[in-house]
Amino acid sequence: MILEVKNLEVRYGLKKAVDGVSFSMSAGESVGLLGANGAGKSSTLKALLGMLRPSGGEIKILGGEPGSFSNFEKLGFAPEEGVPPDYLSGKEYLSFVSRLKKPSKREHSEEVEELLSWFELDPRKPIREYSKGMKRRITLAQAFLGEPDLVVLDEPLNGLDPLMIVKLRNRLNEKRNKGTGLLYSSHILSEVEKCCSRAIILNEGKLVLDAPLDAIQSEYGSIENAFAKTVGDS
């Protein structure tokens, strides 16, 4: 397993944002993490990544504890509101992140150049001069540096044009086929249906559905219908 979550609980004061959530992921799985605003998605992701300390439960990610340096180079993360240092150029930023992930690796430029080209980014232009869509693309690009074993994407389609959405979907499917685990949090349910093999739905901090996509489609017809049934009727 590349990710194991058991009875996760996250509290903010008296409010319980995540309430006893348990799930696991294997290599090569692409899992959509779904829920309405306030369902507990962001708190779950922050706990998995070591950005906050859970109030209860256990998490093992890539064989280690959340936030440990031992699994840093094997993990990619694109936050929903990620803003890279805007005084750096695209190439400077990706080169910096690449060296952080693999400080002993002498040659980083080939991977950096490939990602800049693939995401259609100007390597020399300062990030402050990038459009909103370009800033989103470079945030996504850094998540793929170092060929991570697990990539976590939080609302990855924000600001992307339709052609880049199709390109990203194809890249995610290629990575999954090569054994990369993908945890994909999004409000765009139809897109999750196109690139995920399994869906997890949270509602008011609780896990209300965890099933393979084909099983969801067989029972509900679509993820949209499953979401409406499990969340809309609550």
C-alpha cells in the first residue's frame, strides 16, 4: 500500500472536520476524493501531507509518517492555491524544486526542460508575468518532478483551458498505467469519472462512499448520480 488511513479525525476547536475516515490506496490506483464545500476534503489532504496534525487516527504514506523527509522525493503535490515565488523564472523554479527533491542528482535540466515544454511554459519569463492559467500549469508541473510514486492534486483544473485539461488527463492516465498512485480532489465530477478508477465521497466529515468506478456506474449510472444520492439526500 502507498497510502493507509485509519480512523482519521481532524478537529478545529469543537468542530470535527474529519470524523473517523478510513481508506487505503495501492500503486497504480487513481482515486477521486469528492465532497461538497466543508465536507473535509482539504483537511484530509492536509493531514496526509503533514500540513496539520490529526486529532486522532493513523496515517502511513509511502511507508512513512506524514511530512517526513524520507518520502519527500517520492511524493508530488499540487495545492489548490499554490503560488510559486513570482520573482523566479519558470526554469529557475522547477530547477530549485528538482534539487530539493533529489539533492544528490547532478543533472536536473532534462526533466525540467521536458516539463516546461509539456506544460507549454516560457522557461525564461518571470512567474509574476505568467497568466493565471500558466501559474496553475507550473504548480502542476512541479508535482511531477522526480517521478513520484504518489501524486496528490487539489482542484487541478482551476484556470486550465480545455486543451490543457485533455492533455493533463492523458498524462495522468499514462502515469497511472506506469504504477503511479494518483489522489485527485475535484468538484468537476465528470472529469474525475474520466481519469479515476475509484471514487471516495465525503460528507460532513464522514466517508459515505468508497467504491471502484465501474461499481459506481453500475449502481448509480454515474458519479454525479452517486454524489447526488449520497450527499444530496443527507
